[in-house]
Amino acid sequence: METRAIVIEEYGHADQLKESNVALPELGEHQVLVKIKATSVNPIDWKLREGYLAQMMPWDFPIILGWDVAGEIVEIGSAVKDWQVGQEIFSRPETTRFGTYADYTIVDDHLLARKPEGASFEDAAAVPLAGLTAYQALFTHGKLKAGEKVLIHAGAGGVGIYAVQLAKNIGATVITTASKKNHALLKELGADQVIDYHTTDFSEVLEDIDLVFDTMGGDVQRDSFKVLNENGRLISIVSQPDEELAKNVAVAESIWLQPDGKQLQEIADLMTEGKVKSVVGHTYPLTAEGVKKAHELSETHHAKGKIVLVNE
Ligand SMILES: NC(=O)c1ccc[n+]([C@@H]2O[C@H](COP(=O)([O-])OP(=O)(O)OC[C@H]3O[C@@H](n4cnc5c(N)ncnc54)[C@H](OP(=O)(O)O)[C@@H]3O)[C@@H](O)[C@H]2O)c1
């Protein structure tokens, strides 16, 4: 079948984004077709659009960007057992060139989760990529436990808002960095201490940290080694830690998110229980013009929480 989509036909700036009709692959036996109600923007979208990931993902054009979906199942593959037409779901689909800036997308059934009860499609679409990244950095790799101290850089960003809440929920002491204008929000989400990175050098005021979640790289990552204790761990989602600095701590690694429906369902259940929520700072329509504006905002590195694209 064909879907309306926002695509790129070559790498470049935001003005490469255009509306087009794209033929989707045939539905596999363990896949479902989803009618998209909302999707969200993540920095990988514009990094890929610019061509920075072309070696890692050597795809043909056109490329439908976007790897978050909230919507309704409209068709199921012949071997799908646990999902039905009409169910409201959300997902971080596999990373293929048939992304989610579209009216329809195909999702593997093991990557689906039920939309949290009471959540809007916008709130649900904000979660999968960013929420799963936070979950895997903190728990799968960072092994964060109750009573430990975690430093989460960029708490007000797309990944940060979920990381702060997930860390607080398991009983960690949560320290985060943000501009002053976002401090009240982060306290409300559960941060115990918020450092204004414009005026305070975190590495001069913190010590004995068990886990640093690095969402920034560069100097922020390098200075983070100064605040870790001897059993400390540093998990980056941006760049590989320096090998020499890594020798002074227990764990220092850079990770890539692995899509996972079961973990997403855990986050969905926390949302249903009111323990985790989305912070949708900005919404745009799912049109070429809307996506262009959304990318330009994301590229400033100062969006508040998540940027969501609504399929009206
Ligand atoms: N490896 C993976 O699998 C993976 C997965 C997801 C994301 N990522 C990467 O992780 C990074 C973060 O993603 P994201 O979606 O959270 O980005 P984002 O939403 O664009 O982050 C924006 C936030 O960063 C904050 N910020 C900017 N400079 C800062 C600084 N020096 N210190 C502290 N906070 C600062 C801003 O806060 P203020 O406005 O308060 O200044 C803003 O709230 C991106 O590079 C992305 O590509 C990697």
C-alpha cells in the first residue's frame, strides 16, 4: 500500500523535507500496520537528514524519517497473536527507511506496547525512543539501584525528562543540569538537586556520584569523570568515553538504544499509574512545513521536553 509521508530524497538541510506518497513493503507475518495519530522528533532524525549517519545506515531514498509512533492498529500479519485491529498502541519501531513521519507505518509485533491509559496520542508518541533510551542507560547498562546518586545531564531534554522520573521512581537521589527556566519543572518531575549549567560548574560542586548519564559528550563527559566515586559508572548516549579516563571508574561506555516492546510496556504501566509523564513542550502538524519547523527547533539543542508531530 501507499502512504502519505514526509520524506527526504537526498541529504541536506530542513528544506529537503517534502511530502510524497511512498509504497510501503508488504506486511510480514509478525507485523502490524498502524494508522499514525502522532509521532515525535528526536535528534537522530535531523542527524540522519543531514547525512551524518549515512555510513551506518546506507539506505536508498526516499527516506521517511521518524522512529516514534502512537496510533491505532488497522491490519495484522497472519502470525500475530497478541494484537488486534482497533487497539491503540505506541512503539519505537525498527530503524528502517520506512519511518513514522507518515499516515501509516509497519511495526514488528514484539516492539508494540499498549498506549498508557488516559494518555493522549501526543503524550504517548513522545515516549518510545527517548523513554527507552533513558530506561536502558539507567537500568540495563547503568545498573542504577535505590539509594544511589545519579547525575543526569540535560534533564529538561527529550531523554532527560524520562530519565529524571525513572531514576526517582526506583529510589535514587537525582541530580540534574538545566537552564534556570526549567528548574521548577525538573523539581516537579522529582529531581532532588538542579544545577544551572550556565552559572555553576557541576564538577566543582558534586562528588561521590554512583552513575553519570551523559547526554552531552565533549567537555561535559570529560568533566563527569571527576565527580564519580571509585565504583562509579558513566553511560553515554553521545560518544565513546576516553580510554584513559575510563580506567579510573568501574564502567564507562557508549550505548545505542535497542527497541523493546516489553520495556516500553513497563514505562506505559508507570504512566498509567501516574509515576511517569510526558512533557510535550512543542507540537507541530505532521506536514512538510511542520516537520521543518520542528527540526529547526530540535537543532537549537534547547527544546523543552519533547517535540511532537500531530497527524490531524
Ligand atoms: N545513543 C542513543 O541511542 C541515543 C538515543 C537518544 C538520544 N541520543 C542523543 O542524546 C542527545 C540528547 O537527546 P535529547 O533527545 O534529550 O536532546 P534534546 O531534547 O534536543 O535536548 C535538549 C535539552 O538539552 C539541554 N542542554 C543543552 N545544552 C546543555 C548543557 N550544556 N548542559 C545541560 N543541558 C543542556 C537543553 O536544556 P536548557 O534549554 O535548559 O538549556 C534542552 O532541554 C542527542 O545528541 C541525541 O542524538 C542518543
